[in-house]
Amino acid sequence: MRNHRLSIIKIVIAAALSLQVSVAQAAGSFRNVNSATHGDIVAAAGNPAEKILNGGIPTGTFDNISEGNAVIDVPNGGIVYATELFGSESTLSLPSTKKAAVLYTIDGKVDRHFNILFTLSDGKFAGDPKLAISDAANKYTTLIGRTSGGNNANSVTFFVEAGTKNLADGDQLMLVYQLKELNTALATPDRQIELTAELKTPSSDLPLNPPQKVTLASAKQAVKAELKSENTGIVKISISNDRKKLTGSSGGAYINETTAQIGFLTITHFSTDTNQIMASDGETQFKVGEGTDSVVTTGSEEKGSKLTITGGQFDASKTLPGEVYLYIDDSTKIKANVTNDNIATFQLDDAKLQTLSTGNDIAIRMTVDGSTAINTVENQPEATLTIDFNKDDITDIGPLSKPLRQIHKDGTVCVVYIVPAPGIPIEKINIRITNDSNVDGAVSGRMYNEDGKLIGSAPLTDTVLKAGETLYINATDLEKKFSWTGRAMMEITAALPKIEVLALMRNQKDRSLLTNLSQGAKGNSCTAQ
């Protein structure tokens, strides 16, 4: 009994068949070659070119069966690859650079001819698998000839001749292989690629033992990315500071008077030391932005990984100390390039993606410079993320899109939809603005022509409108602040929690006709921001 050999998958070879060729009864094992069960694959003492398995299973040189390379470590449950590797155009061989192996260990004596058949549940062999028997020197240099299958097939058969290769107790057969055409199978998380070993009679193909299986590979999602808006807290553009600063309550969206939080980016890398998800070489972990199968294109707006925010409120964030950035902690943040079109772009190279791959929410923040007015927008800013892997056979992540926090002005906005110019002889308007709150605040106006273009903006009060006070304005008063012809629309903005606007227009031709233009002054036309 060779105690230094390890048993792997139990097989029973029945010899009670009335055949010319028989196999003596034997039981054995069938497992992946890995360091947990067989010891590390290392250089042999005194001969660095020769590789051995520690822990009692010397493998000698692998030259004949793995082209001079040590086979890779395959866990008992098989290699778990990243599903991202298996895009529709993938042509990967697995493992991609070296080879993997299984060991069939004999427990007992085999003294007759037999065929050993290896069959894949999915995919095909890339190149011809090689099978070798450990010889007297415990080296896997004695090759067994392939009789059928192999390259481009899902199975391979080897004939083992008892006359010259009697297998004693503890002897082993090592099959070294690479796989291909597993795109569809491994694009499905947790689907297992299995290898079945069977011993059969050479002529009649009758089974000599129950089939035994070992899992070679499976796949799991390695990376997940998510965008979401900041929906907690109160933050507004401060009208009392001429829209140059922010106001709100601490927490959530409001960081301070110059900084707001508008959303989050989360990149999760699921591989850990105890649950490793591998790149195509089967040896290194698949990571975002790593110099293996997940290399990221850098320096290209078209192909590189990036996070882009369009329609942003970045007029006051284009120049320092204004900025748009991803906040990791007080000492670590990634800044965006902010353009005049209110677009912020984060070009995400390898190092940045690794920094962001924490599985935690990374805040998307904007800081204003304190001297430029913060622009308002009609719609929420939109964030779009793409993680673009450098290799065509890796499925990219995204583009993922998500609306972010839209920041409104504080106070109240009211609209008077028809404001006739003083030069219109038959229409005269009077507007009454009442501070219907218990605080003082400034009131401003923005005038738009009939085409919706801004005519101008100006304060409507010299200082503030005091609590309970009413401001009376007519077209002549407005003409001193704005110059327009025909009819216009005026947006009234107040740094107040509540105002009341009454707008009355009289037809001068028939002075008995008075039109109330202030319908909804406490509702539709006045909106608390």
C-alpha cells in the first residue's frame, strides 16, 4: 500500500463480467489537483525545473503532460470564474494560460485492459487532453495514447493496457486539460461544469464501475455597480444669498452652505479571500481595474470607463473652490472634469475603480465657489456609468443611468402669466404682493417675453418685504426695472415661506371690465420650493 498517495473519488471496478478482458476489483478516487488535498505545486529540491506536489504526491516533471508548466491549483468544488468573462464574442480557453488536472487514484490492483472515458457536461476540450500514469520514480512521464475524442470534442477516451501498465494499489492517472466553448454555460451564475470518469471494457463498451463526477468550473457575478439619488435631508439654493450658497438642515443632501450631496455610486466586488472569483487564468482574482482580464481602457472618452452627469447644476462648481467629486472619506475624493455645458465627467482608470470598489455607497457631491449663482434646472440631473473592460470578450457593465438630486431655490415662486407693457393703451395691470408669513425676506422678479426668453431680472423691493407688509406694483413701476413690449410673463421669487400675489388687469376701453389674473395665487401659481 502506498500510504503517501491520497485517495480522491471512490470507484468500484467490477470483474465479474464474462469477457475475454477483465479488470480485477478495485476502488479508487477522482479529484481536482489542488493544494488543499495534495500540497502546493513547487519546484523540486535541487531541480527548479521539476515540479512536485507536497504532501506525499510527487509529480516530478510535468513536461510531457503540461508542456513544462505546473498545473494550476483547482479547488475541490472547481474554479469559480467571473460571469463577466463570458460575453457573446468570448473565445476563451479555460484556464487561459496554464492547464488544470484531475487525479484518478487506484485503491487495489488492476491487472486487465480497460478504457477510461472522460466526458464534459458542457463545452469541449481545447487541444488534446493528456493522460499519464505515475511510474516507478513517481513521475508522470508515461503517456497513454488517446483512442478517440479530445480536441474540439466533449469527451476523450484512453486505452490502458494491462500487459505493460499493471496498476497497483495507490497508482494514479493524471489527466491534464484545457476547456473551451463555455460562454453560454458560464454566463449563467452557479452553473457547474462537470467531468465524468468511467471505466469500460475495450471491445463491448460495458461499464466496469459506476460513473464518478468532479466539478471543474462554475461562474458567479464578480462585480456589481449601482447608482441612486440622495433622497434624504433638505437642501435648497439660498435666495437671500443671491443664489450663491445653499441652505438646509444638516444631514442627507445638505452638507454645509457650499456643499450638497446629490447621489451615490456603489461598486461591489464579490470576491473575497474565502470566496474567490477568478479571472480567465484561473489563478488570479477578477477585479475591477486590474491588469489581468479586467484591464480598463484609460484616456478615452469614447471607450474608457466613466461616470458622466448631464444636466447638472454646476455653474458655480466649474472653478475652484467649486468642484464635483466622489467622496470616499475626508482624505480621499475623486474629482470630475466639469464643462461649461453643466456636464461633470469622471474618467475612471484602474486605480480609481479599485479605490471605489468598496461595496459601500460613495457619495456624489458638488461644492460651489460662493461667488457664482447656482443654476436651476427644469429636470433632475442624470448620472450614467459605464465600466468598459479592455478585452472584447469581457462583458462591460452598463451603461447604467439614474436621476440625481435636483436642488430648488428656497422661498416661494409665483407666476403672473400676463403682464402688459405700459405702451399697451387698453390694458393696465396692478400687482399686489403680500408677505403672508411672520419673517422678513427679499422679493425679486424675472421677466420673460412671449417667446419664453428671459428679458431680465431685478429685485422688486429696495431691501426686504417685512412680515405682513404688502408691495404694490404696476406696469410703470416694472418699466423702470425691465424694458419690454407687448405682453410678458413675470416670475416672482421671494425668500419667504409664504406670499400672496393678487394681479388685476383692467380693460381701459371698457373700464367696468376687471380681470383677476391671480387665480391660484395661493396654489398653482405660487409654489413653495
